[in-house]
Amino acid sequence: MSLRRAVAVALWAGLSLPGALACAQDGFRCPPTGRLVQVGDAPHKVEKYCGSPDAREPVVEEYCDQGRCTRRWGERWTYDFGRTYFVRYLLFFGGSLSRIDSGDYGEK
């Protein structure tokens, strides 16, 4: 979803601008193909659309609720598409894309 569309949808739905910007992180278009990658996609689909990530690293998240802690293991992929695009950090848990974060502009 483009930023302009996210803002329009949010305003139509009665959300604030920060709410609109949060919607923009549910997906992005990979520059090499222009294909949309969204939260919930499988790793093989993301790799097909965006190519191999520039970096892969294992991650562990721990949640504690009322003294009971649970860990889950996943992987963080980094994509640097170049100086005109933001670096994307993709977090995978349980065989699907769980979160998309953006960094600064790329360095390639």
C-alpha cells in the first residue's frame, strides 16, 4: 500500500496520521521485480520476489506473562536495494513474515 493510499484510507477510517503510517509497514514492493511482499508471506515467496537477502541472522524473542516465559526462534533478513531505497529488515517466525521494519537509505 502506498503512503498516499495509506493516509487516505486512514483518514477515511477516522485514524490519525501515525495510524496511517503504521499501515505502510504491512508490506512493500521489491525494487528488482516491483512485486508486493506482505506480512504473512512465506520465506520462499519473499526470496522469489526480492532475491537473496544481503544478510540473514538468527533471532530469539522471549515473551513473559505472569511469570511464564516463552521463546520463539526466527530469522532476520536484511535487504539493501541501494541509495534510493530504504533498507528493509524482515523478521520471520513460524515459517512466515511477521514484521517489516525500515532503516535508512541503502549504501549500495
